[in-house]
Amino acid sequence: MTVEARLNELGITLPQAAAPVASYVPVVVQGGMAHVSGQLPFVDGVLKTGRLGEDVDLDGGMEAARACGLMILAQLKAAGLLEKVERVVKLGAFVNSTGDFTDQPKVANGASDLMFEVFGEKGRHARAAVGVPVLPLGAAVEVDAVIAISE
Amino acid sequence: MTVEARLNELGITLPQAAAPVASYVPVVVQGGMAHVSGQLPFVDGVLKTGRLGEDVDLDGGMEAARACGLMILAQLKAAGLLEKVERVVKLGAFVNSTGDFTDQPKVANGASDLMFEVFGEKGRHARAAVGVPVLPLGAAVEVDAVIAISE
Amino acid sequence: MTVEARLNELGITLPQAAAPVASYVPVVVQGGMAHVSGQLPFVDGVLKTGRLGEDVDLDGGMEAARACGLMILAQLKAAGLLEKVERVVKLGAFVNSTGDFTDQPKVANGASDLMFEVFGEKGRHARAAVGVPVLPLGAAVEVDAVIAISE
């Protein structure tokens, strides 16, 4: 089954791949690895902003992380790489957090679970999830990725 | 000398490899590189929590970073990779810090020095060390790693 | 044209490659990739300290990020790799930020634009830019890098 077919089966429509907010590119492929820039959580074109522990709850955070994951998939598709994913290798999840919010792993699961849903075992990845005090444009979550690409 | 023998020589007992706090895996090997998920500082099964500049002093921070490093080694061992380490390539150290604590490099040395102790020259790595306002479960330090693995 | 010649053409003098603040190395090359440790913004030997949203303005932040980028180039040169850059693959930009400063991408452009100036298309990279509450020695910005190296 193609990844596109699997996305359809899951009822997932990918967002429009966001243009970089600044002077860099969304994806660089080198040595069989796609390095995907940190993606922000746009849902229907609107950025999910806010801070965990303040004005975003756990469900909202997980939804934001999932939106970051969808944007990673959208960037891979825009780069013609979506059907060539060999392994999701690493996700880096940055969660906009107050100093007393410590559930970054649960928030990041929004992106991690998506990768497993879409890619199955190939979607299992290493991960780092940390809190940050603020993110670009006030985003609630940012996620970057390293993805192995088949030749 | 095997790495296990060297650990014995140093009097180091590795902790039990911690299960991921969430839906990801501890280690992914791809293209000769092991990507190790961000590890938290469990000592005798108890997480070292707190914040540098607040309720954790420099020694406590270094000890926490070393505990993260030991957990990286424990994860490599659990994955059958400990004796195949060719080079410690990169460590990423995230230090739970108040806004006026600026000794993240010294804290991160707890993990860096461990890698040199255990692996010698092969343990010398690139590194980024930054402050963060909070970490999963309130951990004092989190460290992730990229490790080259011999075939 | 060599990279050195291009730097001359741009009127750029690289700083002295900074010694690591701690027990690690500035660059590790493995599998055709140079992993460059997080670099701090030294200008004429003086560290640019401060926090965006507090005592560093956007221009100062961009200048600091550019200084980090110059230090990345200086480290590559010191390692004998400057003329072997095949592609700037990924930059990680950590911006010392108050909780309401959200222009991390613009700040990080100080480093990103430099890479494009110096390397042209080979300088286009993936990137993650996040806010952090504090950085080593009070630095305003820290940037690390993954650089593909030709054999």
C-alpha cells in the first residue's frame, strides 16, 4: 500500500506544505537521510499558538504536535519523498511550556503516534522532547525530523 | 578490552535501560549511526529532578548529566550495540535552568567526561548544551546522542 | 572559486576558532558528515551576551547568529574542512529569549543568510530555531550544524 493510500484509509488529509518562515529550506536530503526543518502546527492554515501549562491543555498540545507531524509529512510529499520513507529515524519535539509543565513526552506523542499510524514499524523513531519558553510566532509545539529515504 | 571490561575497571554498573516514557523507541540504527532518544537521569531507579540555579547545584547537575550518559550506555547495551561503538559523534544536552544559570557546559561535562572515560579517543564528541525552562517529569538534565556503530 | 576566496570577496574575516568551553571537541566527521558543536557568538573575542526581548534587539540577535555562523566556518577551517563543504545540511539555532519574543526565525537568519552568501545553493539548509531561557555564559544565540563533507 502506498503511503498516500494509507493516509486516505486513516482519513488524513495533509496540509499545504508551509513555506519556510525564513531563509532556509524545508528538507535537505544527504546521504540517504532527509533532514526536515522544524515544523510549526498549522491547522487549516491557522497556527496553533500558546503555552502548555498556561493556555493550552494536554489535548491541545497533542493536537498541535500531531499537526507538526502532518506538516512533516506534507513537506516530504512536496519534496517527492513521501513514498520513499524507509524509516522515521528521529523526531525532535520542542514544547512551549511553563516552568511547571512536565508532560512534554505526552504532548510529543501527538507526532510520534501519527508516525506509527502512517508508517507502522517503519514509523518507530528515536526522540527527544524538551520544554522551551517560547517558539517562533508563538507556536505551541515545533517538531523537526530525520527520515531515512530509500534510493 | 571490551567496553564491559572497561566499565568494570572503572567500577561503573550500568542502570536498567529505562523504558521510553512515551510512544517511541530508545535507539534507532540507520546508516551506521545509532540515534539514541533523549535520556533522563535515573539513579537507582529514582529520577533526579530539579532546576540548576534553583534547587540543584553544579555538582548535582553534573551528576545528573552523568546519569543521562550512563542511561545512553545502558540503552546501547540493551540494543546489543555497546561493544560496537565506533565513535561517539554528538551529544545534545538540555539543562533545566533558571534564567541566570549559565554553566550548562560544566553540567554537560558530566556526560561528556563519562564518554571519554569509557571510550577514550572514540568517546570525544561534538556537543550542544543549552538551557531549558523545564524537562519531562521535572528532570534536571536530558541528553540525546548520535553514535557511530561498526558493522 | 575557493571558499576562502569567496570569504575575501565578501570582506569576511573568520574569527579565531574558539576552544571548546568544556570537555568535547568542536567537530567530529563521521560517514561524510561533519557534526559541529554548538557555537557561541564571539565578535573580536568578546561574547555577545543577553536576551532577545530584554536587552538584545532584533538586529543584535541577527548579528549574534551571524557570529555563530562565522564560528562554525572558523571551526571547519581549523579542522581543514572549509574547502570540502559539499552541503550545509542542518542548522540548529537556540535563541536566548523572553517568553514573549517570537521572532527566533528572523534572528536565526543571521546564520542562515551567511551560509547562503558564502556557499550559494550548497549553503541552503534545513533548520530548527527555538527559544531558550538561557545559554552558556549568557550568550544571546547558539548554533550547531551538520555539514556534508566531500571525500
